[in-house]
Amino acid sequence: MTGSRISPCLVFEPYDLDGDFVMNTALDVARYLLHLSNQEPEPELVTHLRLQKLLYYCQGWALTFRDEPLFPDRIEAWLHGPVVTTVYPIFADYASAPLAPHEGRDCDAIDRNTKSFLQSIWDEYKKHSASELRRKTHEETPWKAARGQRGPDDPAPVEITHSSLTHFFPRNMSARRCRGLI
């Protein structure tokens, strides 16, 4: 398969000029993903549901490739899939409507290597609709394990831990290599 690749070889620079560790916020990452979506024609505009699933994949692959989270914000296993709880209220008024282009920003707080990483995630997952991403996340171990024995209509929020993401994503790397994604 040709096209996009999620590169494990990207070097991350999560430090400021003084050498202090700086972590992006999930909102910074969300706005940058929206910025990327505004740079090209989209068969399906980014909705809040789709954005939440993209954030989940960004965090999972960041934990895999750099052994630390991309952002500190909590991800929970909600009924319709993973949700970053700090980002949810920011875009909640959109409901299922596409997010407005002005919500996207080229965030200066995100370093160039992280932007390259996010571009590779976007390139890989942009082809999936919100409903496809919802279905995919519902089939994956981190969401299923967090939901546990809860019923399909039980809204109880439960955290999807970094540990569950760290265990799930590397196991899927060999399958992705076979398809040419990494």
C-alpha cells in the first residue's frame, strides 16, 4: 500500500528553550488536527465524534513511539467511544455537525516534529468517517476493557488508561507493517 505512514522514527522535542519539559494539551492537538483537515478537500468534514477518536489514536501512537503521552488529558470510554474529557465541552455545542474551520489552528506550542507526527496520524486516519472510527474503537481492547461489563446504554465514564493503550498499540504494529502503514 502506498501513501501515508506513521513513522516511529520521528524525534520528539517536548522541551522548551530552557530545557523544561512541555507537554501539549489535548485542545492544542485537537485544534492542530482541525487545521490539518482544513488544508485539503475532505470527503467528510470533521465532527466532534470524529475528532475525539482521532485524539485517541494520536495518544495511543504517541505512547507507543515515544514512551510518553502526547497530552496529559484523561481519555474516557464513553458510549460512542473514547472521549478526551477536557476537549468535550469545548466542541459540545456542535453536536453531530461539522466543526467550523475557524476552530482549527496552527498551534505554535506544538513543536515541528510533533506536527510531523500528527500529520502522519492525520494522513493515516483521515480516510475514516466518524462512524468507522467509532466502530474501530469499539472493537479495540482499550475501550472494551475500560467499559468492562457495562451495558451498551450505561453512560458511566471510565478511564482508558495509558497502560491499556501502551499494551494495545504495539501489538498492532506488526499488522500495520504488513499493510505498509509503519
